[in-house]
Amino acid sequence: MPPRLVVTSRRARVLAFRADQWAAKKAAGQAALAVAEWHYPLPDEHDFLKTVHGIVRTAVAAGGKRVSVHLADQDNEILVMVLNHQTDTHGNAEAVPAEVAMLRTVDACGTHADHDGHAWWALLNFQPQPRKHLA
């Protein structure tokens, strides 16, 4: 199950897409724009885009007619959860891609299935890193 992230601000967003070959690219771009509005001081855009793209691509491959991307944040962490809304949940959903799980800013990730379909999630840490000083 995804971590319980209690959203204490109004910063949450849901994006929906047709489950087709372009969904991952569209979802990554729109999710990045949504998160940019949250004004994180030092977001790792590469990790975020790769996370959304990889999870959406996996959700589309698992089947279903549409996918939804759910974004929420709290305390410099962003939860990305993707549902494929395929109600036939027999069997296990494919795991979160290894290239996502190994990203520097991904603290945790996983998958589960319930009455809404299969869900893939990743929790990204966008804690500002101290600036490096040149000697």
C-alpha cells in the first residue's frame, strides 16, 4: 500500500489520460507543470520526469482504457500514484520499474491492486540539499 501521506496543503492534483502509447510522455510533462506550481526550491526534474514516465508506461502496459496520475506533497516529499482503472485485478501488477526504484530521490515505491484497479506509486524526496562551496 502507498504510504499514508496526509496532505496539509491544497497541493494535490489528479491528471487523467487515455491509456495509449503517448500517455507516459503527456503525463510526465503535465505532472511536471503541476509540481512546478508548488515552488520546490531544488527539485530534481530528471528524477521526477523519469518516475512519472516509468510508472505510467508500466500502468499502460498492464491494461485498461485510461490511467490517472495522482500527485500530493507534504514536507518536501511528493507522492506520485498511477492507477490503470482496470477492474480485473486477477494476478499481480507488474512491479515499479527498477530504473525508477533506483533513482536518487525515490525514498520508497511499490504497487497494489484493489477495487479501483492496479496502482503504482513512488515517494520522492525533494529536501533541499546544502549548497556546495567552491574552495
